[in-house]
Amino acid sequence: MDIHSVLNLVLPLVTFIILCLTFPFLLMFKFIRSILRPREDLKGKVVLITGASSGIGEQLAYEYAKEGSYLVLIARREDKLRVVAKKAGQLGSPDVLVILADVSKVDDCKRFIEEAVNHFGKLDHLVCNAGFWSFCGFEEVVDVANLVQIMDANFWGSIYPTYFAIPHLKKSRGKIIVNSSISGTMLMARMTIYAASKAALLRFYDNLRIELGPEVSITILTLGFVESELTQGKFMSEQGKVEGNQDRTHVILRTFPLGSLEKCAKVIIDGVCHGKKYITDPSWYKNFTFLSIVCPELAESIWRILFLSDSSCPELINAIAIGIKRFIFPISVELSEKKDN
């Protein structure tokens, strides 16, 4: 019997015993700490947010502004970014710095971190939020080279600013908040590359948390479907172009009620201020993650029926969803549809 055979027999038993002895105390420790740990005061903190011109990034800017934080807003669309900056100032931010940049370009990321620190003298929170969605089968992609765009924006668009921000965050004992996705933790058809980019973020920041230790805290967001430009139809098509298609969005979201953007941002801010390592909203998405782990066969079957089946099931689900969408979609999505029509 070689060493691997021994470990195969011994380690499961040892692991089970260790968990039985330590898990109850760990739960109690986490519960007590959640009660005793004071909520972080965000007043006067310098917060940099990428992808701040819309969606989660925009709403987080407003929530930080209400707390009295200084803001650095990063995006490519100046007109929308200026509107967000103006509203953030009205909501209570003492100073808002707007910087146009593309997070998929390493030089841009280095530049906006330096500009932020030069302007405010420090950096307390880095919110890596920029990215975009794709929804199509892997074989449907016209040019596989176009998939690089997804990794550039969703993965490297967070890694680059993190690299340049770490020295400044160590000085302030600051925090990194990264917007991953629930798709990075669960099985989901027709989101192969998108889910892979988000899973890569999850694993990278989990390991980075170990390397940085207590000097820099990391909160990973594993969000479900919430109202945003993405869920209103903006994603990368099979041709590699970022475009809007609400019909495609309804195919995806027909069985998933959208979460409120404002509520989601409040949950994120509260979790970050209490030092949470992971935040999932809406929280019921955790059940899909659990199902993907303990019974992947069932999870695979569900996604095949919803998105891949040639039977009448998808059409039936779609017909039912059209009738109930007013009850499961936020009012902003309904208004967006009427405006487009």
C-alpha cells in the first residue's frame, strides 16, 4: 500500500473528526464577532468604483455618497458618468472625481489609481465592478477570438486595478470589493465563458485573501439577477458585439425574478461595513450553488430543460412567464420596455 492509498483512507476520517470538533466553535465565534464588531464608518473614506456609470456600480456610488464617502468614479461613458457624479454629490459625497478609463487596459488602470491617490492622498475601498454579460452556447460563437473580450473586461478588468491599488490599501488597511457572480459558483447553461470569467475572479480573490491577510480585507459579491443594463438586454452577442436585445433577456430571465438594484446595493454596503467575506443577493440563489455541488446531475437537467431542450417545455415556461413577469420584474424593467417600444 503506497502513501496515496493510506491518505485516501485516513484523510476523510481525520477531516470529519476535525470538523466535528471545530465547526461548532467556529460558528459561535462568527456569531459573536458579528454582534460585537462595530460597523465601519464610511464618512471621509475614499472609494474607487469601476463600472460606475450604470447598474450596481452606479447604485453603490449613491449608497457610499449617502455615507459621506469621497468617490472616484471610473467608466468609459463620460455623459452617464457625469450624471452619476452630480447625483452622488447631491446625496452627500464631499468630492467626486470622474476618470474616463477602460479597465481592460493595464495602463488605464495604473493611471486612474495614481490619479485617485494624487487627488485624495489615499485609497480606502476599491470596488471592482466593471464587466459585461454574454449568453450563448459555446458552439454558437462566430469567432472564438472574440471571447477574449469577456476575460479582459470581467477578469483582467478587476486584476489590473487590484494590483496597482494594493500598496495604497495596505497603508489604509482598506478593502477590496469585487463583483463576481452567482454563475461562478453554480452550473448554468449558455453562460460558459461568462461563468468561467466569474469563477476565475472568485478563486483569484479567495487566494489573494490568504496572501494579504488582515492588512487588506476582501469581500466577494456573488450576485444573482438584479435590475441593470445587463438584465435589460445588454450583453455580448455570438458575433462578439456588445448590444441590446430584450427578447433574448426574457428568454434568460423568464423564470428568475429580478432583485431590486437599490436593495442589493444596501445589502452590499452593510455587508462590507461588517467585514463579510461573501455577499449573495438575492440570497435564495445560494440554493442553486448548493444543488450544483451536492447533486450536479439534477442541476444539469434543470438547465437543459430551461435553455437547451427541443421539447415544448421552454415554450410553456415562456408563456407562463410572460403572464407573471409584471409580478417578478422590478418596475424599472417594465418602464424600460415601454420606453423602447
